[in-house]
Amino acid sequence: MSNLVVIPNDKEDIKLLINKNISELIIGVKNLSIYNLELDIDSIIELSKNINITIAINKMIHNSDLGYVREVLFKVKNTNINILFQDLGVFNIIKELELDNKLIIYGEHLNLSIGSNTFYKEHGISSTYISSDITYIEINSIKEKTNMEVYYTVYGYLPIFYSRRSLLTNYFKYIEKDKKGDTYYIFDKDNKYMIKEKEYGTIIYSPLVNLINELDKIKNIDNFVIDLSYIEDISIIDNFINNEKGENTYTGFFDKKTIFKLKEEE
């Protein structure tokens, strides 16, 4: 069976997760991650004594962040902590510091092809977090053709849109009403899309994806990621461990081909 990897929602969950049959936690580094839970690097290093840890440096990196990124990476240089990153500028710092930690490329909506992952592997990145924007057939093909270690989200809210702008704040200012909180929702037929505004911008999330009934179709994928961000009930982990089927699950693009046909020339 594939490994179960969990992204915790809050620090209190970690105590419970350590005692479950999971192989790894992915934890955001404070001010460098898109995840709900972010911890300072010293706390993460301490946690790594009890369970395998991957740090996430996956927000949009700016010049002002580079010194802090370098400081964080230097601290994990001689640890067994894995590094998940999105910005290739982070990869350049990793090479500069001569780190030999396991590297996981996280391309969000860009990590979609055999070619790109072959390129990453040729440059020393052996693990990849595949986007959920493609079908399971394409995911299996990437695994087969590249032989990289693959991470893939099987449960959680998926980020589908990001803007550096404070969109909720701007919207309520425009309609001259008070913004109450940093979370709102868009409804489209039966689907509900969460909007979160944070200090680094605004993210719109998909409905809750749950692939618990589809795991046999991706049984060759190395790591199934359960993203508990913004989810308080962690009992879903036991369902995955025990392979319990679900009802009325939303699967996103997992089994839905997206084809855009170009307009024919007149």
C-alpha cells in the first residue's frame, strides 16, 4: 500500500497524528507556506525527532524573503527533514548551501507533464508533488515514465486560484459594507468554494476532494497526501488506513478529462 502523508490543520493535531499509522507530516514553515498550520523552523526540527517531517516552502517567494529562506534551509542542512518547494529560486539556494536532503518539487498547477518532471529529475530532484488538475491516467503515466517518487493529494481542499491582492477587502470596500472575517464562500449549483484572505493574498479553494473510493486506480503512486488544512475532524485518516469506502464523494479532475477545442479558422 502507498504511504499516507498528512498535512495537519493545527499544532494540537500533531500529537494525535504521531500515534497513527502514517509515514510523514508536511508542515509549513512560518511565513513561507500556503498551509493553515505554519511553525517556526526550530519547532519543526524538534518535531522531526518523533516522526518523518517535510517542510513546505511553497508560497510565492519575493526578494525580501530570500534571507529568511536561506536561514531556514541552513538550519535543516544536517537533519533528515525533507524539503518541499515551489520557487526554483529556493532550489538555487539549496544547491548553493550544498544540501543533500530529499527534495520534493511542488508546482501547484504547473506540475503536469512527463517532460517537466524528467527535467527536474535530471537536475537532482527525485520526488514530485503532482498537480490535481489532471486525470489519474496522466498521473500514472508520469509515475511510469519518470520513475520519480510521487506525492498526490487524495483528500482536502485544493487551491484553484491565487491572487496577491486582498480581494475580499477590496470587494467589501467597493460595495461599502464591512468585511466580517477572512473566510467567505462562492456557491455554484451544488458546489461550495471557500475563499480565504491572508496577509500574502487571497486563495479560492475547490470543494472538498475525497478519493477514498478511487485508490485502486493509483495504487502505484508512492504517497497519498491527506490535507487537513481548514478541517477540524481528523477521523478521515482512520477511514483511509482501514480502506473504508465513502458516499457522495467529490473527485475533482481525477476522472474528468478537460479538453479545450480551439476555434477553427474561417
